[in-house]
Amino acid sequence: MGLTKAYGNRLAVKGLNLEVARGEVFGFLGPNGAGKTTTIRMLVNLIKPTFGEVRLFGQRLAHKPGNILSRVGALIEQPAFQSYLSGRDNLVVVGGYTGGVHPRRIDEVLDVVGLRERSIDRYSTYSLGMKQRLGVAAALLSDPELIILDEPGNGLDPAGIVEMRELIRKLAQLNKTIFVSSHILAEIRQFCTRIGIVRSGQLIADRRRR
């Protein structure tokens, strides 16, 4: 509520009030530099707000960030994976950061993102679209209630964009709440149930798809 982030005299996010309901596929739309990534980085506690607060699942993020963020999966910017490891082994490494993930869960998320058949191939052989989907798989390891995707189609070719679009639709069918940012209206309107438009760090429109 009233979320604000200042960098010196520049306000990247200005008094943002935004509420996303459970089960929504919410599109956070705006041009590059509108404050989308800054907002998302505050949502996952990577940076602190200058003013205002973040509430997730009705709780103040600043009070118990560890407990709250365990219920959130996020893909922000390019995932940091090891090029010499297979896709599957990269997920094993990511899962180890939180105490380990059962092999069955790794297989499940690989199935969800459509990478099971390529899971033993080195990450360095993956296309950009496959790398993005592996990033989504990593975000799904903890079976989060909320999934946050920052420009997941950025840099993808048309085939990769279609794959990502279908993946987001599949995640919605799993009863996840999805928050996805984009600068392309024509793309985001194809799968979002509601769209918020941000410009210069301020929410200027909030529209539900008909």
C-alpha cells in the first residue's frame, strides 16, 4: 500500500496501491522504465520500499519475509544457472538452497514446463525459450501459491513467446495466482484475467478482461 521507491531525487515507483486476488492472472503492463521491475523487486524483498509497505497473503512482508516468501515463486530477469550442468542438475542445485527437493518434484516441474525430454542435456545447449522455461521450473519447485514473472517473454522469438504463453495458461489451470509483467499489450491480454497499467511509477488504469 502506498508503495514508493526513490533513488535520490528520482521516484521509480510513486504511491502504488495494487491488490491482486487469489487465483487471478494479473498482467502488470507498462513501457520499459515504467517501474515494473522495481515494483517486483520490492514484492520479493530484493529491495526495500522508501515508503509504504508490501503485503502478501494479508501479511506484512517486512515482519516475516522468510515465512511469506516461501509461498512465492519468482522469475526475475535472466535466471542464473550453471552452463555445464544439465537442466535437471541445475534444479537440484537450486532446490538445495532451501534444504533439498524430492526428485519426484523435480520431475513434476520439468513436466509442467515441457522440459522432461531435454532435462539431461546441458544448460548451454538450451535455446533462450528453454532457459526461460527452466527458470519457471525453478520458481515452481516449492509449489508456491503466488508466481511472479518479470517480462518472461522478453527476447524470445515468436515460437518461444507462444510456448511461454501456453505455459502461463497451464499454470493458471493449476489454481496458482500469477503476477506477470510485460510491455506488450497484445501479448499479455491473451492470458490475463486483469491488467494494471503503470506509467512513470504510477498505476494509471486497472481493467478486468471481458
